[in-house]
Amino acid sequence: MTKKSKAPLHSAERALPKRLREDLAEVDDLVEERDLSAARQLLYELDHQYPGRLEVVSFLAEVAYDLGDMESYQYGCEQWLRLEPDNDEVALGLAGAYLSNARPCLALRAFRDFLKKWPNHPHASDARQTVAGLEETLPALLAGAGLSDEDGYQISLLHEEMQSYLNQGKYAQARRLGEEVLQRKPNYVPALNNLSAIYFMDGDTAQAIATARRVLDAQPHNIHALSNLIHYLCAIAQVDEARALAPRLKDSGPPRLKVG
């Protein structure tokens, strides 16, 4: 369900700034040379320089898809769909990207939106099967995260959006959503762990440490919070305390990603 859509990259109807046209030609050359990583990097730079340009975000989505980079593909499709909300292929591609990136609530919402807008689409039957599968499995996933009912679904939606922003380096947006999650569920550990990482990346080490400790007060062996806290303590040269936490981290299991 992550089918890509051919982007309108060279439409004569679109007046491009001369420099952007030259940069997109360079991206074309990089793609022709199969240097897709360099093409993706240049497209991200162009997206920063020329926000809201269909030629850039659509090209980014295609390059990311060819690289198998589903996070960047998700980002490209999100921006693309904002510019072309009636593009059925991009809407379907975005729903599939959420599914690939283990964001089931965002995926469910996107597939439902797709079916509401294009109920007779050639891929509608597949989309309905995906929705049915998500609706069947999601209650257990939410319950496993300490969430339930419709409010739990909304909290999980916010958290998945927060994770997306975090992975995109948009820390202010991620922080805002994380704090909104905590307004709804003050001790939601996944959001606390992610907020702890965001505070640290924002340079607020004291708040990062306090948030990690808050998780450990509730879950003393939470591996994310332990690894985060050790990292923060080392960063401020509190090595003895970090060393004292190491046995707990070892007993909690193998090292894992520090956010989530």
C-alpha cells in the first residue's frame, strides 16, 4: 500500500526560480547517477530553502521511496498531500507509510480518510481489509500501552504524531504534542521518554534529567529512561552517578533506542 505517484517535476506550467530549477536539475543528475542519498540530502536542503514547493516535496517522496527510507517518504507524502489534497495516490501512499513506520493509529485514520473520499477507488477493497485488520488489533495494542477506548486512540494519535516530528527533527512541534499528551495522561511513559530526549536536545538538561527520573520513579527498570539518564549524567560530568546506574541498565536488557 505504499505505491508511489509520479511527481509533476517538469511541468511547464510551473514557474520556478532560476536557482531552484538549477538545483532540481542537479537532483535529476544525482538520481541518474543513482546517488540517491545525495539526492535526498539536497532535496531536504531545498525543502528548507523553498518551503511548500510541490516540485521539491514530490521529488523527495519519490527518492525516499526508491531508497526504502519510509520516514522520509512519509514526510514527503505529508507535505505533498497538503499541497494536493485531492491526489488519491499520495493519500494512499501516506497511509501505507504510516503502516510501514509502525504508526497504526495514524495509518487507521489515513485509510479511513482515503475510503471516505474515494470509496470506489480501485484499491478501496484492499484499504477496507487493512482498516478491518487495524480495527481488530488496535484495542490490544492500546491496552498494552495502558490506553483504552476512544480517548486512548486520540492519545496514541498524538504520540505517533509526536514521534514523527521527533524523527523529522522538528523538536518544538514534538514537544508541544508531547505536553498535550501529558495533559490527557500525565504519566504516559512513552511520551515522557520522548520529551526527556527533546528537552536534552533543546539544551534543557535539568528538565531532561527530571523527566527521566519521573519515569524511573514509576518504572525503575525502564530501559529507555535508564539509558537516557546515564547519557545525560555523563554529559554533565556526573560520571559516578551514571556508573552507579549501569548495573540496573544491564539487568534491564540489551541497549535499545533511547526514545520511545
